[in-house]
Amino acid sequence: MTITVEQGSATVTTHFINGEWTDAESPTFAVTNPFNGEVVAEAAAGGRREAEAAVAAAAAAYPAWAALAPGERQRLFLKAADIVDRRHEELVELMAVEGGASRAFSSFQIRLSSAMLRQAAGWGYLPAGDVIRSDIPGRTATVTRKPLGVVAGFTPWNGAFYLAWRTFLLPLAFGNTTVIKPSELAPMSAGLVHAEILEEAGFPAGTFNVVTHAPGEAAAISDVFFESPAVRCINFTGSDKTARILGAQAGRALKRMVLELGGFNPVILLDDADIDESIKAVTFGAFLHQGQVCMNSRKIYVDRSIHDEFVAGLTARVKSLKIGDPRDPEVIIGPLINERAVQQIDERVQDALNRGATLETGGHSDGLIYEPTILTHVPADAICTTGADETFGPLLVIEAFDDVETAFRAAQDTPYGLSASIMTRDRSRGLDLAERFDTGIVHINAPTMASEAALPVGGVKDSGWGRSGLYAIEDFTELRLTTVSSKPGRYPF
Ligand code: ADP
């Protein structure tokens, strides 16, 4: 199977289980282009039976994959990276029609993905453990890192292509096998296209399985993940609301979870910030992918002495962003994922305006496109400014401050703890604030969205736990203690 997406002639997709493209008599559901509503695919609507087959395939493939020589694994990962690069243009097209991603965003994801594949290719050669000194004469103790077994992953629709790699590639690189349940909103760019790439690269059957499902039918598949003894970890990327439901299930099943959830991601502009650089960084950080990424900035705190100049410059830059069909390479702002997303942002903008906020730009929608919107003078009780819940769209709140410490406390007053940025020419002032931020990530003089394949991205508090990159070794391996005694033991009885 090859996923090629032509407008007007929908692809029919199947599950990928045990190295086979199989629909297992599943009914199908429509995947639509959020820009124009056209059906881009009829995807297989799987459930319990397919999930059970996928988990069984991953469990059967596990021993051989875990034991595979590091050089063999490396060869497969490097080949997959080359395939990703070769398919660049097709992937851009797929992400545009299935998820509304601009070329800027899809190319960013593709580059990150092949970089991560190339880095992960070498991880099989990392030291496998340590030798520990024992107090018992004649005893040798070793600690070895072992894979967990089967890791089940929920992959999201937003940064679908990159975040799907992140969900299953890290477990695979450490010797686990995987089952993926892509978001029903983007089953191709959140999993099926990866199956094509890994199949072509020659990954053994069963190491990577994908089961797709219709809207509202996720639980039949995720129940199988929690019930199966072979599944040792659930790797979830999505909302904290769903994570709480799944976390309760994980508690009952005593399963390890890795969670990549939302964020509020404040930026603080100190009085010595480079204003032009800050305008560029904030435009990118707030509006990449129409504000539908967990690391997008939602609120900017600006020293009052530079507030007006910053707001004027930012507004002008944001107004210049081209809006429209993301298949046009010049377009930066495409559609939101669905009507619900448009409603949410619109309600929150209207709520703020009704309370007296100032609309600097935006505030209108056309179909699923919502104009990039900037609000200032937002009263503290408006939903979009409280930090209690992220508005997953192109809405940015800007607030002037007179005192950095007050602004810093306000920026911290959110249940989320993913990313934050500080813009300043004074490194030590930046580092002083950075050290105190209760987030998984802090950037000085860069946007809150500043991913690189090697950086350990992840959150604290309601943004989840677990890290990407090499540090994911903590999430996807266990330590095994082995002792060998060469002298008779001394026992108290
Ligand atoms: P988003 O709104 O970004 O899709 P969600 O947290 O709602 O984020 O969903 C993330 C993933 O979790 C999706 O793939 C969805 O299919 C799945 N999901 C949502 N609700 C449930 C549930 N009750 N049980 C299992 N999976 C769910």
C-alpha cells in the first residue's frame, strides 16, 4: 500500500498488523480535509479484535527484536530516515490535506523526524549497564538496562507526523515492540504512513503495528492495551482531560504511563529584550500550525516600557501572515482541525471582548480558518487569560507589567508546566528567572516552540511526564540487577 492523496479520489486505508495490511472486515470512516471538507480517505474502523491481534503480533516479535544486534537495528533506522527524506514532498501534501498543516510546519516535522531516526540509530550501542561493588566477598553485581516489552502508543493529530515517531520510535530504539492507535482525525499522518516507511525499510513483522478506529471508538482499543499483560507501558500524547481517564485505568491495571499533554507556555519580555527578535520569536511560537501545538505560546508578559512598540510590531507581522489553503506553500495560517476547535476559540475571544478586552487583530472565522488573533487589556477573569485551560488555536494574550516578580508569579500560576521563554539581552537576568520556572523546558531568547530531535522535551505538573530524545531511555527501559557469588554464603540461620 502507498498512501498517495489526490483531492477527490479518496485513499482507502487498512490496519497494519504483523507486517500485513489488513482490514479484518472492518467498516470504514471518512477522514476529511479540514480546509474544504473533501473526503481524503476512507479509513478502517477497528476495535477490540484488531487491537488484540496487534498486541499479540507485537508480543511475538518482541524477543527477536530485543535481541537484534545493534548494527542491524542501526541499518534499519538509517534506511527509514532516508525514506522519510525521499518522501518529503508527499508527506508535505499528506499533512496539508489531512491535518491542515502549512509547508512551514510539515517541513519542520519531517526534518525533525529524520534527524531523530538518525540519532536513535546509534542507541543500540549505548553501554548496557554498570557493575556495582558488593560488600559480600566473592559477589559480583551488575545492573543491565532491558526493554520493557510491548509499548502501546496514542498518537495525536496535531504535530501528527513527528509526534507519532516520537511515540513509537523511542520505545523501538530501546528494544521494545509497539502498537499504535493514531488519532481518528489523522490516521495516515499519525501512524499509517510510518508503517509504510518502516515496512519499506525492512523492519521485522510485528515490531510496529497500527490499528485505526472511528471517532468515539477509541476506548475499545485502549481497553485492550490496559488489559493485556504483554503491554508494559502506555505512551499517550493528547489532552490532560483524556489522560486523567486513562491514568485511572493505568492505576487499576498497574501500567506505566508516559504522558505528553498540554501547556500554557508563557513568554516574559524584559525591558532590555531585542524587540525585533522578540516579534519574530513570538509570531512563530504562538502561531505555528494555527496555535494547535502543545508548546505554542498562549500569553506574553511585556515590560510596560516596551509594550506599545512590541504590540504594534507584532500586530503588523501577524497581519502579514498569509491565510488559506495550506497546499499553497506561501500559506502560514491554514484551517483548524474541526468545528469544535473554531467554536472554542471564538467563544473565548467573545468572552474576553465582552469583558472589555482590546482586539488588536483577528477575531473572525471563515469556514474552519480562524484569523490569528491578538488581545490586549484582557480582564483577569477572562477564560483565555487565566492559564487554567489552554485555548488550542491562534489566540494570543498580551499583558503589560511594571514589576517582573509579579509577572513571573502570574506566568507560573497555571496547572501546566511544559515550556516558557524569557527574552532579554542580559544572560544572568534570564538565567535567574529560568532557574525558578516550574516547567520542563525554558528557553532564553527563543520561542516556546524550539524543538530539536536531541533535546529532551517534556513537561511537569499537568503537562505530563517523560522526555523525548535519548533521555527517554528512563521511560522505555527497566533496570535488571544480576548477582553472581563465587564463595559460600554466610547466613544467620
Ligand atoms: P485531542 O482533542 O487533541 O484529540 P484527546 O485527549 O481528546 O486529544 O484525545 C487524544 C487521543 O485519546 C485520541 O486519539 C482519542 O482517540 C483518544 N481518546 C479520547 N478519549 C478516550 C477515552 N475515553 N478512552 C480512550 N481513548 C480516548
